[in-house]
Amino acid sequence: MRTWVASRGVCTSIMGNAYGRGERWLRRSGIPIPLPAHVVAIPHLVPWRFVFGAPVSPRVAAQNANDHIAARCVRREVEGALHEIIEAELAERAGIHGV
């Protein structure tokens, strides 16, 4: 099935062969021109929301700051805290409270 849209006097194929479209539009073979799933992208404006979590206190002493294993442990602690904040916000956005 082929669907056509007329815009500015030119008919454009919405579906079809991307390689054939590349040959027609660029006069070259082997360059596909894919089209988006929707004809026109609709911007979805979302208000910004900043969330601050509890401070993460590293369990590593200051003298071990150059130790790679200690740095990896601190990174995993911070990553876990961020993951919890993101999951809680996504659950709240979906309407699941008390997670």
C-alpha cells in the first residue's frame, strides 16, 4: 500500500522503498532515505522538574581517594542513589505512589 501526501505542489511518498526513494531523489543508487514513523514531528513540551536527593556520604577515607577500587565503590554508591531517585520519579509520574 502506498500513501501520498501533497505538499507545496509535490507529491511525496510516505511509505515505500527507501532505496528507491534515494535513487529518485538523489539520482544515485545505494543511499536509502528513510522517513519518520509520523509525517510531522509534534513537539511535546514537558515542564522541567529538579529533584534533589539525600546527600551521599562516601564510606571511603580521604587517603584512599586515589585508589581505583575505592573510587569504583563511591561511583556505585552514587549511581545507586541516582537510580533510586529516577525510579521514584518515574513511578510517581506513572501514578504509582509509595514505591
